[in-house]
Amino acid sequence: MRHMKSTGFMRRIFISNALQKEFAHKNALSLCEQTFNDAPYCETYYPIFLDLCLITWF
């Protein structure tokens, strides 16, 4: 029984992390667009914005 509870807990953590990453991804894209307003720059600097979003909000 204890094993069942722990797997449910882990599943909730996984789902929560997935939602946080999705949220950070969208924020990183919009931040990038607002900052550069230019697609090539966004592709280059997107990983930096994503890291900032993940660090800042989570």
C-alpha cells in the first residue's frame, strides 16, 4: 500500500514539473519576442531565456 502512495506522489511531481516547464517555455518565448522582436535572435537566445524563466519562477 505504501508503494502505491509513493508512485502517485511521484506522478503528481512529474505532472507538476511538466506544467512548470510548459509555462516557462511559453514565458521564455514571449520574453524573447518582446526583447528582440526578431526571429533569428530568438532562436539563438531562447535557451538563455528558458533558463532564466526556470530559475526565476520555479
